[in-house]
Amino acid sequence: MSGEYSKQFQTRGKRIKQTQRQKGDITAQTRREVQERSNGACEICDRQRATQMAHITSRKRIEHKTTADDLIHVCVSCHQWLDQTQEGIKYKEMRK
């Protein structure tokens, strides 16, 4: 039974470490900071109104609670470009 623990044993205590989802969550304060920085305009194209927050470091890889420096305020089309194209992924790497 070495190394094997029942589900009841595993879940009996409180979780100490934050989950990746919790680390990636955006607080209201962080959201306000990013919105103030962008003045409501997309931080990539600067032509459209920004409506979404894009993580520069993916939520899967983030090692700390999300801050304003981890986010870009973007329009829908720029967010899709960031997440779905090689150029967008390279842009995020450069922006880190």
C-alpha cells in the first residue's frame, strides 16, 4: 500500500498550494489596473476597443498570482491572433 492513498485521505485536509486556475484568475484590482493602462483601447492594434484580458504567460505555466504585468488588454481579433498564430505566440514571448 506504499504510495497509495484513498480519495478520502487525499481530500481530508485543506489545500495549501493554489491551483493553476486560481493563479490565473484575474482579481478586480488587477483588471482595473490593466484597463487604466490601456485606456480602453486594444494594446496591440490600438484601433479597436479592448474587451478581453489576454495572459502573456499562459495560465498553465504561471507560477504566481496573476498581476497586471501578466496581462494585455486586447480586442477579440487580437486575442485570437495571440493565441492561435505562431506570430502571436512569438509576440507574447517577446512581450514577457
